[in-house]
Amino acid sequence: MTLDALMVHSCRIDRAIPGMPDRYGHTVKTFSPGETVRCLIQNIQGQEREGPQLGGQVVSDSRIYLGAAVLIAEQDQITDVTTGHLADVYDVQLVETWDYGTAHREVAARKITTGEVS
């Protein structure tokens, strides 16, 4: 079975747009709805990220597979069009070879909200 045949979900890639700084000087991101693509979403047990600022914090609870041609960055968000779940993207990897022989992107993401798709 090919990876393309396993992609049974629809995901909308919401592009990050840098906004104005808040009162603390941090740039506030807004998101522009982008393209909707086929994907495969796998819920996984939370993965922890090590480091002085994050020590033990769960940063990923989903692995999302996308086609290699889909453009996505760590600043973007992904919406599951079927359920309305919104997820922050934490890591994007391009996998060029694997058992099924199809290049693809593997995205580590963390669900942040559930609800209706806007």
C-alpha cells in the first residue's frame, strides 16, 4: 500500500504572519488560512523535549504525514478539516526514503484546541 493511499484525512495549513509587538515587545503571530491537502494524522503518546527552558514539557502529541511537495514551516498551524482540531507545528522533517518508497514530510505537532472549523 502506498503512502498516498494511507492519507485519509484533510488538513488545512494555516500560515503564520508576523504581527505587531504586544506591550511586552513580543511579536504576536496571526494565521492566514492556507491550502487544504490530504494527510495522515496519527495520535501518539506525548513526546517530551529536553532543555533548560522545556525540561520534560510535552511538546508533541500528533504525527502528521504530508506529501513532499507541501510547504510547511515550524511557525505554521495545522487544522484537521474533519474534526476541527487545531495543532501547533513543532518539527518538520523531509523523509526521502522509507519502506513504502515515497518521499514525504513528517510533522510533529501538538493539539491546542478542538472545535468547529472556521
